[in-house]
Amino acid sequence: MLKVLSLLPLSASIIPSLSLVEKKIPLRLKEKIIKVMPKILQPSLRFVPFGAQKSLLIPALHSIFSEAITDGDFEFLQGKWLKISIIDLQLNWWLSFDQDQLIMASPKDNITEDVSFSAKGDDLVLIAGRKQDPDTLFFQRRLKIEGDTELGLEVKNLIDAIDIEQLPSSIHDLVDFGANFLQNTHDELALKIS
């Protein structure tokens, strides 16, 4: 885990170079990369222990939502559970709020969620990178929100308020690069079809 984190500053220095390389990659190869990536990541991520997932996800969420947490914007999640599913990676996370902090339940806890959000990984990257908004993806049925409607709306509003600038610069750069790569490829494919 520490090895991965120590590589983040290195990846940030590589990102500008990747943007230049991305422009030279043929469209068919970019399309193939987008289709194959979940198939490559999914088996590997299945072996990442819950503790490692939690140790990365909770601090990242606290960093992104620090102001919202301080302002009490997560109190609506007190005693309630949100399930986030990344469909193509077969990842599921259960989150709640207790004692002024976000908490995460293990899949072994058999939590029954009050609301669930599910989407493919690339759509979640597009949301995080501000290339798509949750409403658009919801109406295109690419983001599914199920369960308590009022709770789901409050969570969606928090997602809309995400400030990607709150992330450490290396993670911000990776999310930004990924979102740009996905959106540019989708745009190029749409132009090719029309």
C-alpha cells in the first residue's frame, strides 16, 4: 500500500506527458483501452483487502468533503447507510456518518442500505472530473439511484458539490487525466458515428 502511495508524486509528474501521448493514440486503441481496463482491474481489485480499501477511501472522502463534514452537511446520513457500487469492477462500499465522521462497513457486516448509487467506473470518473453531472447520467440510466428518494437526493446534492481541488494534487491530476481521456474518447467516437 505504501509503495502505491509513494508513486503518486511520480505519476503527477508523468500526467502532462500522458496528455500529449493521448492525442497521438489512435481512436480505436483508446476505445479498446476503455473497454479492456475494467476487465484488467476487476480481478486484481477483488484481492484488495477491506482494510486497505477503507484506509484509502475514508481519508480521500474526508479530504474531498472536509468543509461539508465540518458544516454538518452529512448529518442526514446519521444512522443510514449508502451503498456505492462500481458495477464493472464489482466493488461495493457501504458508507454512513457517525460522531462527525464518515464510516465504512465491511461487506461481511451484511448491511442493508437505505439508498444505493451504482454506475460503471468510467462514469464515476467522469462525475469526479466534472465532465458529466449526476443528473445527466441518471436520466441516461448510467447512474442508478435506488432506495430512499429523499436520502438519495441529499447524497446527489453532495456529489454535485464535490470540489476535486480538495484532493492531493497527484490524485487530482490522475482523476483529471482519466476524466479528460474518457470524455475526449467518447466525443471522438460520437463524431465518428455522426
